[in-house]
Amino acid sequence: MHSDPTPGIQTRAQARAGERSPGAPIARHGRLKPRTLRSSLGALALRSVAVVAASAAVLAGFAVFDVFATVNAKEGVQLVDAAGKALPPRVGAVDGAFNVLLAGSDSGGGNPAYDLLEREGERNDVTMLLHVSADHRNSTVVTLPRDLYVPIPSCPNPDGGSFKAMSSQKLNTSLSYGGLACTVLTVTKLTGLQIDYAGVIEFDGVIEMSNAVGGVPVCVAGDIVDPHTGLEVKAGDNELQGQQALAFLRTRYGVGDGSDLSRISNQQVFLSSLVRTIKSADTLANPVKVYALAKAAADNIQLSESLKNVTTIASLSMALKDVDPAKIVFVQYPNRYEGDGVAPTVEEAELLMSALREDRPVTLTGDTGLGSETVETVQEAPAPAEPGAGETAGPAVELPENVHGQTAAQVTCSRPFAD
């Protein structure tokens, strides 16, 4: 579904047509005085600065127009509440706390390069819930295991009517059962959190976002070889992008005990490094990288209607830009093995979810999980508070030792698979 051109934004053809009005006089220059070498070099320097500044301005303008067009050319997914009533999108500046759900689809987007088997539907093999506090100084990213047995509520059928509720199914079936809206309803029912924004990212999106920042540095405690994903990395520091970045995120048999839970902590090695990379001066000061990131997201993420406005996307980004990496917590949804999957550890899960519902930060006391280990913690000076800004979040909730995760300030290494 394509929208009409946005008012106030000219097409390139219109811009070219407006370069000079018909009949307008052409400026003539008089004879120039001879210049000294110093004045010539000074003028050259000024022109160089002007060219760079103008190029950055043109790039920024093109980026806004191009990303805006990409987002609005895609059909969004309407989120609904438990009663099936549409949730209105919030547009503009984001005030207060908010929650974003991101589902990673295993479909491959039809790309034969992934050598995937034919499937009747796509599954959300990665499901992450981001909570940002009302003061925009703390954020918690909860990864829900794909094999987590949860109740799936009645979900709207895109063709009309509703699908029946199910008392217990693996979380990763929700996307194929009723699409993104069903995954959102399922996670809402499980956590008690209202999800304001959501998206589905395909494999190509991971590749393009890692390429956009010029690669993501990751540490590996030993050689990892996984023929299932094509991953081959050597012990030590590795700069991953493209297919290797995707293979690193997809691997499970190459890390820890070969389980999906090991894959989660391995993914957090990558994601924490990605956060540090994006927040680095090399990325934020580079308009090409910033644009490439925005374009990669717009091209490869199916957005909910509440995220189909570029102003909203920019507002969410602004809310996150000054968060100290030490206050970005990646946490695995509390669970225990049960049968062929995992089940919530109820007490710990409720402690975590009640903290987020009450907009309180969490602190970790356990290890990073089966697939990783901590090397060091990167200290960063806290961002200065905005005038009049106060701590709106409550006191931090300490999670027990059997809840695993890390902060974005922790440099962690992936553990190779061990029997």
C-alpha cells in the first residue's frame, strides 16, 4: 500500500524545475583581482568546508525523504488489545515510559541464500521486549525463549473473525498462528505490559544493520564452527558483518550446551557490542552510517501502524541516545527446562515483570548465561541530566542469581559448544 507524496517535500524533478525561474537574469561577474597564495589556500579551505557541510545537509535531507517513503510504502500491522480493539498509534515526541516488541522471523524472507526448508508459516525464533523508563535513563531488554510454553490468547484473523485461544503452546508458534499482532497479544498476556510499538525483522535486516555500522566486534573464548549456520570464527576478537554476523546470531549448536538458552546469551554478546558500536562517536558522528542504519531498518522490518511514522521512530531513538550502557540491561526471561521446552519460573518472572510494570530498573546478580562469560566492564561517564529532569523510576529491583543476562557495558565472550 503506497501513500501519496508527503506535503512539503518536493520530488527531485520538482526541485530541478525550481532551480531558476524562466526569464530570470543570469548573474555576471566583473574582472577578478589577482589572489595571493595564502588567500587562495584560505578560499580553498573554506570551499572544502562548505562542500562537506552542504553534502551532509543534502544527505540528511535525502535520508529523511527516502526513509519516510520506505516506511510509508509498507503496509503496517495494526495492534489490538485483549478485546480486539485497535490500539491507536502514538505519533510525535515520546513522553514517559514505553515498550517495544521485536520479533525475529526465521522465514529468511524467501532468500534462497539461507538454504532454509520450505515452511507453511514463519516462526518468531527470537522475541525481544524493550522497556524504556519514563525518565529515559534506564532500559531493559527481555529475551523470551522461543521454546517457552505460554498460553496463546484468541488472536484476530486477518481474513476476518478470530483464531481460538490455546492453553499452552511454544511462543515461537504465535507468529505463524496469527501474525505479529498475535505475538504482541501473547507477550502482553504473559507479561502484563502494554506494548506500544512492534516490528518483525527478517534475516536480511540483521545483515544490513551489521553492514551499516561497518561490522560488530565480538569476543570468542575458543574456535566456533557450526555447519548448520555456516559459522566459522577463531578464538579472540572478531569483526562480524554480513552473513557471518547472521550466522553468529543464529548459531545454537556452536555455543554453550547447544541449546536455545545458550543462543540467547550468545546473542547478547553481539547485541551489547552493537549498542556500544552504535553509541560510539565513530557511528553517531558519521551521517552515512546513521542514514544506513535507518534505511536498513526501514527496508527490512515490518512495522506496526504505531511505528509507521518517521517522527515517532526518531523520537524513540532520541529517548535512547543518552542512556548509559551500564543501564541497558539484557535479561533472559526467567525459565526452567520442562519436557521438550522451557516453562516460566513463576516467582522470578513475576519479580522481573512487576519491576517493569512499576517502571523500576533491574540489577543482575547472576552470570551471563550458558553461552557467554564476562571479560570486562566498560565505564562511561553518565550523560548530564536535562534541566528540570528528575528520576521518575523507582528504586532498582535486584534479580536473583538464577536469572541470567548482562548490561551493554559488559564486554563478554562467547563460549564454544562443550558436551
